[in-house]
Amino acid sequence: MLEHWIDGPTKSAIADFVAHAVTDIAPEDRVAVFDNDGTLWCEKPAYIQLDFVVRRLAEKAAGDPALRSQQPYRAAAEGDLAWFGGAITKHYRGDDSDLELLAVAGLSLHVSMTVDEYAARVAEFFAHAEHPTLGRPYRECTYAPMVSLLRHLEAHHFTCYVVSGGGRDFMRPVTGALYGIPPERVIGSAQGLSFDGTGDLVIQPTLDVFDDGPEKPVQIWSRIGRRPIVAVGNSNGDDEMLRYCRGLRLLVHHDDADREFAYTAGAERALEHAHAQGWTVISMRDDWATVFGA
Amino acid sequence: MLEHWIDGPTKSAIADFVAHAVTDIAPEDRVAVFDNDGTLWCEKPAYIQLDFVVRRLAEKAAGDPALRSQQPYRAAAEGDLAWFGGAITKHYRGDDSDLELLAVAGLSLHVSMTVDEYAARVAEFFAHAEHPTLGRPYRECTYAPMVSLLRHLEAHHFTCYVVSGGGRDFMRPVTGALYGIPPERVIGSAQGLSFDGTGDLVIQPTLDVFDDGPEKPVQIWSRIGRRPIVAVGNSNGDDEMLRYCRGLRLLVHHDDADREFAYTAGAERALEHAHAQGWTVISMRDDWATVFGA
């Protein structure tokens, strides 16, 4: 039970809440929602999906030299990852010029591909792609204590969902193998789709859902129609989802530079609310016996 | 097994397909999708949700006399149901003027209500509202053979979803009792929602999803992430969902004026495709031993 968690107040808070839920809450209302990036798998030095996008941009630039003079293709082709980080930094300073270039290019990458073709590309990426600094494939960058928390909740008849700002269809091809979460329980951002004449669903160059911040509770209701009693996140983008939850709110604090990364940037507001409202803060360093497992 | 179905080619087609699926298709891929209006419950002489809306418009007009001179409030207050039918008829002739008045008024009815408050209103409606001609409460206007088909599929480890042009949050409060379908398996049209400062989800005056026609396969993918192997519908709005399905396609033909209604209006294209592509047409008159059960 709760393998990979170190005995202490965090583990006890989880175990106590689950024990209480089992006697007080009907199984169908035992809904648990988990953010993905930084909560179930590693999000540093960059989102895994951003690496996927950068590789695809580089491939596209390689096949079309005219693109190579334009951003973000040039940065992708030259392996200039700082440009991508800079686009986000500029965004926080109120300058969206680079982020918009990236969004338009990113949304164009898989246009007119079917959802099945896109899923095959994602599966291929996860079969081979490695984390840039941790020395392991991305598919082994999931947090072992979180997977054991998923299993602990399921053993007590909770239904667990992933609720991520990342792409719904980027996660679905691997959530079964990585987390035991089937596609119908993956909620995330999504490009527009259209039903074409041949009976397939084809990707459009539009953003249909950006599942972050206040959109997370909206998507939870849209998809599930129940209010979660367990919510787990790590950043400001999870703040509203945690506030929407009535029950156990868990916030992963990345304070483990030795085994993973130590950072609070992007989590300031969530950490503040956690302290003010008594949410349970998970210290990666103190609460987890291992981060990634064997 | 398949109670309320008369022995014959339709019942055999269903039983044979299910028997084949059980040996050939993994349980997690046994996904079945059901339209609601005209497929699981009666949609004549008007959609049940339209009756709900008209009653709410009349209530609002009663509380605000200034509204009573305007459509659609006047028609609602005067019980002039022909006006509402006329709005739809005009729409098919290319004149959306009345339908737009109805849409704006309908979308405004529950603005700033929480999703829980709305659910309570819907539950209250179904506790009392009666069908105008069938002499039974709306909650008893579901088709008994369809409920037994849901149970037959579940007994063979299918997962069944409602996929309706009707309101997702209008159906959810009753799908459990009427069909044994929980809220997370109800897909439908939806108003915009926003997460408010107090931590609740509040209805907005916008239409977020209109789950009809080509939007049905898109919503099925968005919500489930799997392609159905059973699809059941009755109208042109189900045509794309039936074409998206790989497996058993069932189309309810309303040909039973004695026990329910007889009509093909709004189902012309779907019936044509059914005949051209060998979908299974369910004759309400010939295939169902009872329509509404005891």
C-alpha cells in the first residue's frame, strides 16, 4: 500500500483520507483527478510534448528549406532550445510574439492527419525519445510514488482521471501503459477535429480546448459530471482544479535537485493557497522513497 | 436476453453481432453509443427538453410582464406551442429569425445558475412533467426494448454511452435512473460554463457544444478516444455517428402510430444510408413487443 512513500504526515494524510472516503462516500463519487506535467511525469527542463513538437518542427524544416529561415523552424533545426524557453519568458513579460509563432507552427504540424495517424506518431516518439539530462527514456520519467497512489485509490474503488494542460491526444497513446489510465479518462488540451467524407476524424489548425487554470474545472464537469474528492497538481495551472475539489488536495513540491529538479517558478500561487488553505504539500525529497522507481 | 424484442431478423442481427464481438473484440473496445431523442426516449410531438424550456420561458414571463409582449415569451406564456414548431419549420425554409429569438432566450434562461442548481431544476421537472398525449410522465417515455438492449450489451462487457443533440446537463440528472448510464457517459450539447470565485461552475449565455451531425463523431473521440462498434440512432443528426461506427449500426424507424408515432421527417438521409449501406433498421411496430413497457 502506497509503495515508494516514506512514512510521515503526507502519507498518513493520504491513507487517512482514503480510509474515511471508503466508509463515507459512495464508490461512484470517489473521483480523483491528476495533473500530468510535473505531477505524474517530469516536466523539466521542458514539457515532454514541447520536445515532441520541436522534433517535428525540425523534421518539417529538413523537408522544406524555405522554412529554415523562419522561427520557430530555425531554432528547431539548429537545436536552439533556448529560443523556446525564451518564448515562454517573453510571454510572462507580456510579449507574445514568439509564443504566437510557436502556436501557429505547432497547430499546423499535424493538420489533415487522422487522429489514428497522430496516435501512431506519438507512440513512435515514446518508443525511442530520451530525457535530455536524466539518462532515461521519457516513458520511464513517470513518478513511481504517483503510480502507486493511483493503484491505492483504485484498490479503494476510486476512479482516476488525468486532467492536464498537455494534449489529450498526445497523452492517450501512453497513459494505459504508463499509468493504467484508459483514453476515456484522459482530459487535456485539444486541437479542433473534423469528420471527413471518408468517415475519419482529421486534425484542424485550431485550438479547441486549452485545459489549464479555470478551464480545468470546466473540463472536469464536462467530461465527468461529478466533483472530484481527490485532486493532485503541482503548479498555478492546477490551482482552480484544486479549489474545485471537495476533499483531499495534494500539491507536489519539486524540491529534489538531486533526484529530479528543484523549482517553485510557476507554482507560487498554488503553494500560497496550499499553505493558506491547508492543502497537503508533497515534498518530493522528504515524502518519496524513490522518484522514478528502479 | 433482449426482453421486449420480437424474434426476427433485427433481434438476430443484434444477438449475432454481440456474440461475435465477445469472441473477437477486447472488452475495452466494446464501445456502444446511443442517440437519445427518438432513440432512447420519445421525441414527439416535441423534444422533451423543448417542453422544459417553454415552461421556464412561461415562468420567466409570468415574473416579468414586460417580457410577455416579446417572442418567444409570449408564445410560452399563452401556451402557443405552434409558434415553436413554426420556428423550426421556418429554419428549414432558410428563415432563422424565430429560431434565433428562441436560442437567445433559451441560452439566457439559466445564466449565472450553478450546474448543481440547474440539475435540481431538471430533476424537479422530471419528477412531475407529463407527456402531452401519451398519458404518462416523461420519465416513463423511454423505450423498454432499448433499455433491455443496454443491459444486454453491458452483460457482454460493452460500455454504453448516450450521445445526443440534447443538453448534456439536461440528461445527466435522469440517465442513471432511466437507463443505468452514469453522468460520465453522457455526451451532449452544452452551454458555456465558467469557474467563479467561490469555487462553483456557473452557466454562461453561450453555446459551447452543439452535439449533432458531424459533431457527434468529434465528441465521441473527444470524450471516449475509441471508435464505437455499436451505434444506435434514428435521425439525420445521427448519420455521421453511424458512419463513424465500425460494427453494428442500428436505425430506429418510427412506424408505429398506434403505440407511439409514425414519421420519417428528419430521418430521410439516415434511412437512405441505412438501405444503401446495409445498416439494420429497427421497426418499432414489427420488432418491439412493447414500446414503453408496463
